[in-house]
Amino acid sequence: MNSEKDFAIAGKRPCDLMRGAVPIIDLDILDYIRQLPFGSFFVDSNDKSMDTSIQDEYLEFISQWITQSKLNSVHGLETFPLRRLTSGNTQAFDDFYIRYHDRNFKFLPGEYPYLSKYVRAWAFLDEQSLNRKDAVVMSAPFSATGNIHPRFFHVLERAENLDIPVFIDCAFFGITRDLHINLNYRCIQSVGFSLSKAFGAGCFRSGIEFSKQSGGPLSIQNEWIYVQLLSAKIGLEVAKQFSPDYIPEKYRKLQTAICDEYGLKPSNTVIFGLSSDEKFGFYDVDGVVNRVCITPAIKKCNDRSIGYSRN
């Protein structure tokens, strides 16, 4: 069965499930954003209309925020000498692509679909076929499963031996658990983190890029402070209030209950349930796994029990 119609006939409720990767809109976070004193964020003392120190404060605090997680551990960020404010991880990838556009890009099946739609010369990744003319992008946790990919470190070792530049996409950090990675590899040129999934901030997105490379559009934009200061200020204030473990801790039990109801295996990333059963074929991701986004089911549970998200 490969369609939502087939799944509905099987007696389930596809309206509670969806394709894609949609964040949980947590009402406590949303209420906190609503009460922020937005008027005070603006100044008339410069031509930016905002305090430009927000950029440095954001980069410093979010760097520390990442290390505050007790559910995850990310080592090696200190080996990246440059930090840049981004409009989410998609912009960080754009910067990486512009830098290495003359290379052949390689992705694992199941990666963030934006990559294959944007990049002209790309192929699915096979460690044995990697060569010195390639560039690699990998997500951690992996986009298709929300777990660390079993070949993650194998690919890094191969790229290290061939001096292939690598970009690591940590977009699911803030809604995941059991992510333990060491980024102390010479081949890794940049790593991106975003607040979009953690705080439901896809339309006021902000993130941070850790990089070893100078120059390029993102570097120039940060140098000129030609960046999303308002989005960064909102993200900064919310991150001060809510840890990177807040969402995965709060919704883990509900994720488990929903996955049990549908016969799914809970991912380490709290918005996903996984299955190899063909009845979930509608949710297939590049033949890797059927990745079911359970965010609508979580929302429905919250709507039925308003107190749940106000604890």
C-alpha cells in the first residue's frame, strides 16, 4: 500500500500523520515569544535599527547552548575558528555549495531533499566511489531516520583520507536525543545548527555555522552585519529560556505512545516514527525507511489536553 487512501482503508487515521519534517509548536515556547518586548529590540542609534551587538551575543550564547545538552554530546566545535550567524542551516549549506560548486556533490540516500533539488552535479554516496573531486554533505542526526547514520563515521574516515570537504548538517539538534558525535576531522569544513526545528521558527529562522573557511557570501554578510538580527534576537531570548533538551524530554513519552498506537518504532528525533512495513509505503524516503512525521498526532493530543503543554 503506497497511498494515504490505502492507509486509511487499513483503519488508521492518516490525518494524524504526515510526510516531511514539521516541528512541534510548543505552546509554552509560543507564549514566551508572544510576550517578548519587541519594541525594545529597535534603536535609532545606527543605520541597522537594531543593536548590532546581538550578532556577537547570539554566536557566543548559541555556541554554549549546544554544549548544555545532557541528552546529546557534540565534540570538536572548538577546532572551527570561525562562527557565523545564518538564516538557518539551508543558508549554511548554500554557502558551502558556493564555495565548492565545481565539485561533484555526494549525499547519502534519504538526505534533506533541498540538496538534490539545488545542486546540479550530485550522486548518492558510496564510500568506494568517493574521489578527490567530490564534496560531501551529511546530516547528524540523519535526515531520513532522525538517528545517527550507521555509515556516518565510515564516510568521514574516507573523506579524511581523500581530503574531501564535508559539511555536517545538525538541523535536528534541539529535537533529538542520543546524538554523540566527534567533529574533530580535518575534512569537515563547516557545521551548521539551526533553531528552526527546536523552536518552530521556520519563518523567523536563525542558526550558527562553525567554519574553517574564510571568505564567501556568508562571511561577508556577517562582516557587514547584513544578517537577520531580529530573528537572531528572538532565537537568543528563547534559547536562554529553553534548553536543547526541552522538546525531546517533554514529548518523548507522547512520541512513544503514538508510535505504539500505530506500530511505529520511535526515532531518536521526537517528531518521527519509523517503519519498514509496506503499509507505510506512502512515507518512504529514498527507499531507506518509511519515516512518518507524527507532529499532527502530537498536536491533536495537546489540543485534547491543554494542560499537557502547560506543565
